[in-house]
Amino acid sequence: MTSNADVPAEFTEALALSSHLRFVTRKRKRGGTWGERRSTRRGAGLEFADYRDYSPGDDPRRVDWNLYARLDRPYIRLFEEEEDLAVLVLLDGSASMGWGKGETARWPAVQRLATALGALALLGGDALYGAILQGARPALSWGPDRGRGLLPDWQAWCARLTPGGVSSLADALRNLAGRPGLALLLTDGYDLAGLGAGLAALAGRGHEIALLHMLTPDELSPGLRGDLRLVDAETGDKREVTVDAAALDAYRRRLSSWQAELRALIGKHGGRYVMLRTDVPLRRMLLEDLRRARIIG
């Protein structure tokens, strides 16, 4: 359990906001338990949808007797069933996710955002599933479960996650269990081929996907200069480079192209892409970046 003293003030503020925010989905889900999302099924839910002619065997309690009195013909009231939304908060757990130092490091920002997204699901009555993707399958998972009383457990789970090693996003996403829902993938996006295969697997199982591309300020605008030896955080491969004005211009062009590739990749599956800076306060991520991308509203 997590005490109030352990919770950063920034998250406490985001938690207060979460009670007024909901996830925005483009699909209406089928299957699942009663909750607060409309489905495409017509039944005995809570919100009126339409009328149809009465048929022998229909429940007389569903007859609109006022309409019968006016038209002298019985009609049945139809309602939309309302169901819960399954929310999957998926964290890329590869070593490169640990890039950066201090307040703008990637992993703390990922943990804060994952905690807030899960809180939004639990406070909204949605079914929450969490997983860190390391190796060929989810290394550690939470849920699926629901209920605002589980928020301290979710906070504690997020707090103990650490990145490391090489992830196979294709295999890890392919091996996810559970029913279709809104899959929120927090990643640095460096495994482009794995992402493509993994996103295709998620979409093929009926998930609606949002790719949350987490980048640090020094990835967006490198401050490095001169002759350097770069070391791959995951493979240990080394490369000697000279960082000058021409190299930085080439880097910026490649960065823009890379983001366009990711946007096109997720767009192929009807998903949404949003780039999130790790130096941006959590409140702004929620109220501006994710609302602008129509992931929450």
C-alpha cells in the first residue's frame, strides 16, 4: 500500500483531475460486464435507444403504455446496454526506457503517466490491466481488476517497475492476454519493426490502440558536441561519431521522419499517436496533450 506521504503533489493534483476525465474510444465495445460504456447491443440497459413492435412473449413491463394509449398499438422500448471499458496500460520495459537523468529522465515520467492513466480507469469504473513488456512476453502484470479501492495497489505496482534488457515488442504484444479494449502503449519507439508486428497483433484481436511516444528533451534537441563514442543501452554496441552542425541537422531530419513513420504505423490500424515530452508536467500531459489527441476527454 502507498501512504499519502509517498504520493508526489503533482500526482495528487492529477488524481483530482482524473475524477472529471474519461477515456475517449472510437469503437463501442461488445462483451464484458456492466459498466459505464455503451455497447452496440440493444437490450435492457439504462439509456433509451428506439422502439419496435410488440411480439408475443415480450416482457409487458417494457411496453410503452402511454404510446399505446395514443396509437392503440403496443410498442416495446429498446435501450442501449452499457458496459465497462477494458483499459490496458502497457509499458515498454527495455533498457533504453531508462534514458536520461534527473527530473526529465524517461522512466520516472513513464511511471507517473502510467499511474495517472490507471487511476483514471479505476476511478471511471473501467477494468484495468497493466503490463511491463520485457523479453518475449509481459514480465509482470497487474489485474485485470476494477474499483477505486485498488488505486493504492496500482500505485505501488507502478512504483516498483524498472526497465532493463532487450524487449521483443512484437512477441510481448502478441502474447498479451485478455479481452479487447483500449491499449495504451508507453514506449520510446526505438523498436520500429517490433512495434509494427506488435501493433498488428493487437489490432487483429480487436484492441483500439494509442501509442504514447515518450521522448526526453535531449533526444528532441541534443546538447552533445564533438567527437563521441555512443553506446547502445540495450545491445552494448559502440559507435564513434562526430557531432557538428551538419550531424545535428541530419539528426533533426531523421527525428521528424521517424515520428512520421510511427504516426503512419499506428494510423494503419486506426490508432492514435501522440508525442509526450518527459519534461512536461503531468497535468499538462493530461489536460493538453492527451485531450488534444482525443485519448481522454
